[in-house]
Amino acid sequence: MNHLIILDIPTQYCESQIEGFLSQPLNTFSNVAFLIAAFLANGKIRNLDVRRHYILPVLLAFVGVCSAWWHITNSQLGNTLDTLSIFIFASIATIQLLSKIATSNVVTVVVFILLLALILITERIAAWNGSLPYVVLLVSFGIGGFIYLKKFALEKGIFISAFLTFLIAILLRSIDMILCPFIPFGTHFIWHILIAALGYQIIIILSLAKPDRKQ
């Protein structure tokens, strides 16, 4: 089922070396961070009155639920739900960001399709413990953010914070298995916490990008 939806090679984790129900407690319960981030983002959106972004906190919470299910069950269905939830959130957030910086809807669609194709290709490469698609997203986020800051310079601080959060998160995700002999529970659970924080920051970045805030 997983390969019919998204071509993905399941990532290995230090905690996944232990078999049995709920054998990954840190990887499972760290997903609470997504629910907290979604709750905080929803409150911020309501204060800013940007209704078009209300779907993003819901999708962020969905990522946390699916990721927790994946780490609890370590099943094919769990992996599919985890991958699909991230794909949906990242796709909608990317489209919304592109719509704010692209010169036309056509450019938005073309860039999104090219980026999607590159991510689907790198999904099949096991380098860096399956983190290569996230590296593609990081580079794309950096390029898009540079253009974004030309229009919404007031958000420079939160963009830099989001970029560094993403960078550190990818690093910790990539070295998780390498550190197993030294840190038995690994670092993947920190990836969850940082990505939840990244999701919150991305939602805020998109919500603050209003025409009357241009410089």
C-alpha cells in the first residue's frame, strides 16, 4: 500500500531495534509536541484573523497522530500514514508559500511540480538515513525564504529561526542510527520536537505575510 501512494524507504531508528508493542516510547510520546504546536499555532492564527491558514494546525496535529501510530505499530500502514501526513502538510505549506512569492499561479504550479518530482526521486535514496528529501526541502525553503524576505522583511528573525531549526532537526534525524552504540534511545525523538516547532514557525510565517506588512 505504501509504495502505491508515496515511494518511501522506511527509516530505521535506535528505538526500533527493540521489538514489541510500544517499544519506542520516546519516539512515540515526543509526538505530543505536534499537538502542542498545533494548539499554539491555531491560537496565533485566530489572533491574526487569517482564516485561509486554519487548515495548517489541523494538518500539523495529524502529522503527530500518524507519526505516533507509526512508532507504536512499526507497521506498513503506520509508515504510509506517517509519510502521507507529512506529505500533505508540506505540500499545502509549500503551495501557500509559493503563492506569496511567485509572480503568477502558473509559476507556483510549475515550481511545486518540479519540487515534488525531485522529492519523490530522493525518497528512494537511503542516504543519510532517508533524510535526503528533507535536505531538498531545506534548500528549497532557504531559496524561497530569501525571496520571501524581499517582500516581508519584518519576518527575518522567525525565518532564520525556522531554517536553523530545520537544519538541526535533519542532522539529528540523519545521525540517529550512528549514535545507537553511544545513545541507545537515539536522537529521533528530538527530530519530532524540532519539526513540531518548525511547523509552528512556518504557520506563523505564512500568517504574518500580509500585503500591509511589506517593506
